[in-house]
Amino acid sequence: MSVVKTERYAAYKDSGIDWLGDVPKHWDIKHLKALAEIKGGKDSSGVEVEEGGYPVYGSGGVFGRAFKYLHNKPSVLLGRKGTVDKPLFVTEPFWSVDTMFYTYIKNNVDPKFFYYKCLTIQFGLYQYGSAVPSMASNVLSRILFAVPPYSEQTAIAAYLDTKTAQIDRQIDLLDQKATQYGKLKQSLINETVTRGLDKPVPMKDSGVEWIGEVPRHWSIKRLKDVATQSKEKNRGNPIGEMLSVSGYRGIEIKEYDDELKKRTIEELQDYRVVRPGQLVANTMWLNYRGIGVSSHRGYVSPAYRAYYVSPSIHSVYLHYLMRSDLYVAGYSMYLQGIRPNSLQMKTIDFECLPIVVPSSLKEQMAIAKYLDDKTTQIDSIVSTLNTQIDKLKDLRKALINDVVTGKIKVVNEGAAV
């Protein structure tokens, strides 16, 4: 096996392209259309099969199968509408629909090299459409690339295959660790909100199949016994910030977008007021953890529900309980509807949800404090892991860019490239 090393090229020239800068002197500047022909996808409704066949690609990736293919050679797929900034490299026969372009790669171009080139496209400079990002084939075809001779293309592609695979393995290991810590966090919450902190305690059947056993001195109450729905709405100037429910973080301040900025006071007057300590639920998003206790003062969509929490219930304990994996799974038994992302729970069912209640406020506070401490530690570890993942992704991106633009020369020792 030859040893691969990197160095600078002997001579460079001005590419004439501001964002590209200097490139190796012997490289050519070419339009994308000189490397590949961009082709439009086609409707797949007449070729779809339940299983087997060939993958059908849209801009979001594979979403179906087809009994015939549009192209059967290596190709780079480029999003036309929707996800436009994530090129895909495909080596097997495939079908592509109209939201995804595919390419006929020219014979004098290494397909994998072309893929790595496409990863460096600054799609934000070329896309149009604010609501749905879109790309035009004639615009993509005119994008300029610095292109080396074919032998260098293959060496660059092989080098990047090796190096990116190494980085991807590191990312995958870190991602697995982060996932395991996330599972540990949810397992800890599940166990603590249903068993408490004193593990050797007598247990009893809760009377609710999906909850199982709880400490003998705890009780099961209905949500409406421990929380009262608030009917307060915006009148006049809105109170505080616009809020939303995050499946990961709970109740948070909504980021302002152009649509939100355009809303007038009159349009917001029917929005529900939320005060710190209130339980807020999006009953169309409960199976995605769309519930939590707010620490913010603000307002939410009229489709949400807000509840005053009884003084006998510690709100942070209730927050952990109702966002636990146990409860998210339990919600599915009450949800109604057809589409998975819009299943809804009726008010009567929501307010009759069984709530596990430790016997004293002191015990609830102790559970909440324990979970605050433990989940903060776990979140810190996950944050560190995610930072490492982001750095590796940035390294991967920078490496590809530097190699395919000629900032770094790839050399097989013993054979000049």
C-alpha cells in the first residue's frame, strides 16, 4: 500500500474567482456543465413498488422504491426544491423525482471527485425562494470549479474517502455516546418520578397498566385534580415573549421570524397568556414531548393549553413527570387522528390523565432537585460530546474544501501526481 502525504503545489495562479482565490497553476477553471450534465427527476407514481426494486430519491433522500430506474451509473444528486444543500453520491441504479436533480458525469471526470467538488458549492449564494429553498439547473450548470487532470482527481477522491471515513467513524462513536447518555437521562427520570429516591420502599399497583407500580404511600390523581386550565388571553399589549414547546427543552422563547414579526397586536389578542410555573401543552404534539412547565412569562398559540398548577404539586416535579418517556408512551393510548404528526388528545382525556403524586411537597421538591442536578450533569456531558462532533464536522468540511480547491496537494510517495 502506498503512503499518502500532503503538501503545497509548486506554483499557483489567480483563479479570477473571489471566493476561490489562487489555484494550482496547471488546474483549469471550468463550469459545472463541463464536468456533468444536470438532469431533472420524474414523477414516480407509475413505477412505485412496495418492496424490492430501486431506490426513489427526493431532496430529502430515499422515500420509496421503483421497479425501473432513471440512471444506472455513478451520479451526484442535487436538490432542486426543499433540501438543496446536501449533495448525495449514488453508485447503484436509482429513480429521482422532480425535487431532486441527478447528473450524467462525463467520462473524463472521476465521479467521487465530482461529488466532493459539489460539497463545496455555496448553495446559499444561488438558491431562490424563502419559504421553500429552490435551485435552477441553469444556475448550477454555470458554477465554476477549479479542475485538476484526471489522475489527480482519482488520487484526491481516494485520499478524501480514507480521511473522511476516519472522521466519520469518530463522529459516529461520539454520537453513540451522546445517544446513550440521552437514554440514561430518560431512564433516570422514569425511575425517579415513579419510584422516588428511597429505593427500598414498599410498592403497590398504581391501577394504571402503563404506569405500573408506585410507592405505597403515593397516590394517583387526575390532572384536573392538580391543575386548572387558564382562560387568560392577550388583551391590549401582549405580555412577555411569544413561547413555543420544544420536544427537547420544554417551554422556550420562540425565535422571531418574518411571519411572526408581521403579526399585529390585534392578531395576537386571542393568544393564551402563560405565566411562570404554569403547565403548557400542545395536545397535537404530546407524542413528541410537546408539554412542559414554563419558567417564562409570555403567550402561546390559541391551540395550546395552559394550566395553573395546584400548590400541593411542585411544578418542576410535574414537568419531569409529564415529559418522561413513560408518559410520552402513555399519551399514545389517548391520541386520536390519522396523520402521525397531528394526533390530538381531547380535553376531557387530557384532564383525566393519571398523575403520580408523591405524598408530600417536600418529597416532590427533593425529586425535582435530584433530577435537576443529575440531568444538568448529563446535559453537560452531552453538550461536550456535541461540541466535539461539531468540530469534527468542521474539520471534515475544511479538509474537503482545501483538497479539492488545491490548497493541499495529495501525493502518493513513489509516484508523482
